[in-house]
Amino acid sequence: MAKHAAVLDVQEVPTHPLNWLMLSLQHVFAMFGATVLVPLLTGLNTSVALVASGVGTLIFLAVTRFKVPTYLGSSFAYIAPIIAVSERWGVEDALIGGMVAGLVYGLVSLLIGYTGAAWLLRLLPPVVIGPVIMVIGLSLAPTAVNMAMNGA
């Protein structure tokens, strides 16, 4: 089996316009699934999700002083809770739950900022987080394919 070198290393910047284009398209495809599919699955407004993810990304970039190039999209982890709460108590309560989760994330990020991340890495090591993210994504892949094929 042939070993391929990485297109770019962590600190490298694309020099050829075609590399910029290909990496940008890869990023758009990755973000599009999260940002559009989650609202479709939960019955929420896709436009609101796009605006919120854009504003959230701009805030994140400003806070990190543009040192961490990333895009913040919707989280697949909240699909089941949003659907369950929406069905039982209504969409408004599901959105309030999302806001509370965001506030908790903010508080934890402040705590990490002051104390460091060592305690968090002991609590949630990468060997645990990686598979959880993979299971969420892979378990939702058939739903995404089904929705795409049926025009949902």
C-alpha cells in the first residue's frame, strides 16, 4: 500500500488557488450537512440555524483572535433532545434548553480558561471523545441519505 503525504501540515497555508478551492469546498460540504440537516431533522428554521452558526463563528474567531480557523455548525448530539422536548412541551422550550446548554458551555469555557484543560482531558480523553463523535455521525448517515433521496 502506498503512503501518501498530507496535502498541508497543521501550520501550512495553501499556496495554489486550486488547493484553496478544494479545501474550501471540502469545508462547505462538511458544514452544510450539520448546519442544514439538523434543523431539517428537528423541524427548526434552517435560515435561523445558518445565521446563528455564522454569528457564532464570527464571535469564536474574534475571541480566538483568528488563530483557530473553524466553522461552528449545529450539533447532531442535540437532535433527539430537541425532538423529544418539542413534541412534549413545544419548540419554545426546546430552544430555551439550547440556550441553557450554550450558557453552560460558556461557563465551562471560562472555567477552562482560568484553570487549564488538564482536568477536562483526564475526564474526557480523546480516546473517548473521538469514538462518540464518530458514532453520532455514522448513526445519522443513513438518515441523511434517506432524506436526500426522498427530498425531505
